[in-house]
Amino acid sequence: MAFDGTPSDRLPAAAELERMYEVIQTVMLCDERAKAEVRAGRMQAAFYPVRGLEGVCAALGAELGHSDHLVSTYRNLGDAVAKGVSLRSIIAELYGRMDGLAKGKGGPMHLHDPEAGLMATTGIVGSGLPIAVGLGLAAQLDGADRVVAVTFGDGATSIGAYHEAMNLASLWRLPVLFVCQNNMWAEHTPIAEYAPNPELAGRAGGYAMAARLVDGFDTIGTWRAISDAVADIRAGRGPVFLECRTYRLTGHSSTADYTYVPEEELEAAARRDPAVCFGPWLAAEGLVSLSRLAEIDDVAAAAVDDAFTFAQASPPPTDAEVYRDVFSDEQLVPCR
């Protein structure tokens, strides 16, 4: 089914609205700091900015429970923060330090924290979808009331693993929420040059899967769509595909040139940037006061400063640690 844009006055609870705003601001500040650190040579990593996706990440994090699972991509900062992963551990991993989520051995593209439900992030386009389907099958077999969400970019919808995952999830009615974070660019290729039909939600119809197209810059509209989708999945109605349409507000990577992006498109998108617009909207609607928003801004800034200071003081993995968790210490017995 297609999203019909029906208006709704349904809102998250007041505390959740504040949490969503805090997530958006935290992600934006971390993103800007990480890009600056890479460009200065202090963070020697391939970092993929998430500017433009903050509203989608916050909406997803607001609806997923602690026991729900999430699989993300290499553009994962917003998803990890929204899922409740320790900010200190995230930033330490970006720097490749021992206090990171993978003891500095995974780096920015491989954040994971099973305790928070962040099960995997992957550096291969589209490869997270079959992982999510496997987790969805496990939840179904366990009889668990658990939703598995997987995020991916628009370019991933042209990858074979995407089609295989969509087909199997629909066939077996798995509890999987497919969230396409459509930022309109597959690295350096605009969507119009690789997709004959740029409405990617329409592709889900080929798998008899419920699908909706939502404005990813409308944080509350996105939350409503995710909330409805999660409710349907928990009710056993099978998987749901959401196309959350945004725009990439920076280059593909932290050091990439993006002068190829049409200036008028970028300017139009920047005017709707949720990191800039969500707070004033909350205040204008009387949902969160300006003074409270300022307090949250201070909390987010302090948390980001703390995380970067902590990460920079963390040591790199030792020579011995580099090989730990990589090779098995057990003697394998040959099959006979």
C-alpha cells in the first residue's frame, strides 16, 4: 500500500519529543566534529557523514524498543546514537581506540552493540538486508515480540541482496522493517540516473509488501509512519518497507568533494534541515519551550565534548590485542 499523506495530530509523549530533539542535535554535533577531525588528520578513518538523516534516525530510535534489533550501514552514526549506544564508545571506535565498541578494530563502518540492539553495521552496500532477514527469522522462530529494523541508502535498492531479502521476508512474513534512508544520491550518482522509477517504495509492491513513501525531513511524519509500521509488524502482518526521502547535505565521505551537487537543490534541502528546523517547530507548536530547547542544546554539546575528550585519551589497541577476536584459539577437529 502507498502512503497517502493523511494528516494526523498524533504525537510522541513530551519526554520522547525532547529525546528526539536531543538525538538530532547530538548526531549533528558529532557529525560536524568527526568531519573536522578527519580533515585535520587527527582521526585517521573513513567517516561517512549523516547530515540530512538526523530526523529519520531520531524517529526510528523513538519507536524501537531496547529489545528490538537494528542493522545499519557504514553511514551509521545517527542510527547508533538513536538506538542508545554509548556515545563515548562510538567516538572511541571512530578513532580506533581500545575503549571503542570493537576495541578500535572495527572502525567507523563496523559499529555494533548487541546490548543496545545494534546488531551489525556493514561497509558493503546492501549487505545488511539479508542479515536483518536472518535476525527476523530468528525472532519468528523464537516467538519473540521483536521487530528487526534495517536501514540502507537508496543505492542499495539496486543490489541483488536487497531483492533476495525483500522476497524472503515477504514470503515468510518476517517481522522486519525495511527503512530506506533515501538521500537522493548513490555516492556520486543522482537517483534519476540509476532508477527509472525514483519512487522506490513502489518496488515493494512486487513482493506484496506494505510500503509507504514519507518525507524524511518531516520528523514527526516519519515517526508516525514508523510507529504505524512497527504496530503492523508486531501484529503479525508481515514486513513493511518505508522510503524516507531526505537529501544528503554533505559529501559522500568526510573529505569528498560535492560540487557536483546542484546548488539550488542543496540550498532548498538545507532550508528544511531537521537539525535546524525541528527545534523551532517544537517551540512554535508549544510542545517544548525555547528555554528547554536551550538546556537540551547544552546537554548535547557537553555529551559530545565529553565523548571526544574520552576517545582522544583512550589508547590504541596493543599489538597483541590486534589479533585477539580475529583468529580462533581452539584447535579445529577435521570432519570425517
